[in-house]
Amino acid sequence: ILELSEGKGLILFTSYEMLKNTYTYVKPLLTEKGIVVFRQGDDERSRLLKSFQEDTGSVLFATHSFWEGIDVPGESLQIVVICRLPFRVPTDPVHMARLEAIEKRGGNPFFELSLPEAVMKLKQGFGRLMRRTTDRGVVFILDSRVVRKNYGSAFISSLPETMVCIKDMDSLLLDVENFLYP
């Protein structure tokens, strides 16, 4: 995907461990193709974003704080890859207390708290792509739960009206190529 787009990508992770492992594996391959790879934590946030925006042939690997509140309009960002659906870590004490309170009153903690929070976070991640009316690009959601689980439709229906493609990777890459380079 990132070779095809010649960088211009924001890769959003839900775990720093997954980010580190992917970065370690992918960075040499992308660097070999002339794509600059930035990683959250390698520099101060605002400098990292500035570098990413200025280098239109780059990719930024990031976690939670980059899912919202960043603005990279224009050519620097045409691809957003969401590696996993952004459910909160179930061991977070505040989250656990909220889940427990819902359960005590007879509610469903997943459908009342976990799912709505994750849907909102996905919408925020998705929103990183389109910052101006002239922006265009592709969002990839790599987590198969979005189509395998009954709650996946909550994620899809929460997104702005857009074309949804569920295909094998070769077909998707051809579609992306035709979209980016008409």
C-alpha cells in the first residue's frame, strides 16, 4: 500500500508494541524504496508532524494521541491505515470501573460503553484523512472484526458516506492505484 502511494501515509496502531514491531520490520523495506519513515516517540509531537507534512514522500507510524487532533491536509496524507479497531485496553482501571458500574445496574458494558467509545475513536482516526474539500485518499481498516463480527456494522455505518471495498489485497491494490493515479 505504502509503496503504491509513494508514502503519504498515516499508520494508526492501538498498541505501541505492535507499532514498534511493525516499524522494525517495515522501515528498511520502505527506506529502500525512498520512503521516509517517521515514528511516534522519535521526536517531539509537533516537530514530528511538521516533518511528516513537509516530506510528501513519508509515512508516520503512530498510536493513540495521533488518532485525533492532528491536521495534515493536502498531498502529504492520502492513505490512512487503521491496524486494529480502537477498543480500550480492558485492564485500564477507570474503564474497568465504568464497565462494572454498567454491569451492576444490569446493562451491557460492551454495547453501552466499549463499542461506542471504539466507534468514536475510529471516526476520529478516519477523519485524519479528509481535512479540506480538495483532499482525497483511502482508508484501510485491517481488522477483520469489522466484517466478521455482528458489531462491525456499527463501525461502518458511523463513517461518512464513502465507497466500501471488501476484497483480496491484490484487487484492493489495483483499485487504489486506479483511484490515486486515474
